[in-house]
Amino acid sequence: IRLEFANTMLEVGQKNPDLIVLVSDISHGILKTFSQKCPGQFYNVGICEQSVVNMAAGLSKVNLIPVVHTIAPFIVERSYEQIKLDFGYQRLGVNIITVGGSFDYSQLGCSHHCYADVSLMSHFARSSIFIPGTPKEFNLLFKENYNNGRINYFRISNSTHDIDVDENALKSSKGILVKKGTDVTIVTIGPQLQTAIKASEK
């Protein structure tokens, strides 16, 4: 999904010059084509997560569309006050796209654990949470929502599911019936769809 993130930024950025991508010293390699084909729309701010949120708020204030991308604990937990004041209080829009949510980066130690990211971001009244389970899901959900003026949180996971989901049914805040049954209902999100299907077979 991380590569699809870069491809989607290129797709959207070439059509909409108001899209501005800010990263904290990650993914600049996969975003190289974006930076070349969308000059003036990409900035690697470095390991300054609070500052990158403040910069994104300034961009949003002048009606540009900021995308902030870095590792989940560093943007959600370290910069939570900036998100609260700059976007929640001022009612500005932003797209926060993270990697390493939950325990995806568990091998790097507790500094890289972020199991509360979805809970924390959902506390904002104007937030929308997206946990795509496939690259296509990310592409469709981002394009549908990136310019909605809300606090959009996209968690990119290390894992994906390979379940065929009807793309026409993939809409924000709408559930999709994947498999019919008669005894129990299982509700899941993102890549855990794969686990839920296996559980249903038992």
C-alpha cells in the first residue's frame, strides 16, 4: 500500500496543483517521481513532526490541501497537541497518512509502537479514519475524501488482504457485505478482512 500512496499522490497531484505533500524524512525515495513531476508540491521537512503539522496548517489556511506523511507514533502521539489546536480548534482540513501504526514496527521497540492512533484521531469531532486493506482501497478512499476539509487519517498497514471486494460498493462510512451467513455477524476493517474470512470458515 505504501507504493500505492506514492502513485496516488502523483495521480492526484498532477491534476490538482493545490495538493502539497510534506514528509518527515521518510518515503522520499518512492516520492521522487512525484517531486519531479509536481515541482513545488513536495517538501521533506526532516524529523520535525510538530513543525510539519504547523506548516500543514499554514498551507490549509491559504486554501491549499496538505498531506502529512510519517511514522504513526511520531505524528499522532508526538504532535497530538499541534493537530488538536491547528486543525481541530481552527477547523482546518488535513490528510495525515502514516505507516507503522499499531505494532507494524514492533521490531524497532516501544518508541515505534502506536496501538492508540485510531482511538486518538477519532476523538476529533471533524475527523475521518481510513484503514485501507489493499492498494486499490487506499487509492479510491483518498481520491474520494482528500479535499473534504476534514481531519483525514489514513493508516497504511504492512499487511493487506486479497479478498475481491466490489470497488463500486467501496464508499466512506458504508459497510460491504462480503459473505452471507445465518448464525453470527463478523465486522472488520482493513487488512483484518483476511483473518475474518478464515474465522468464518471455522
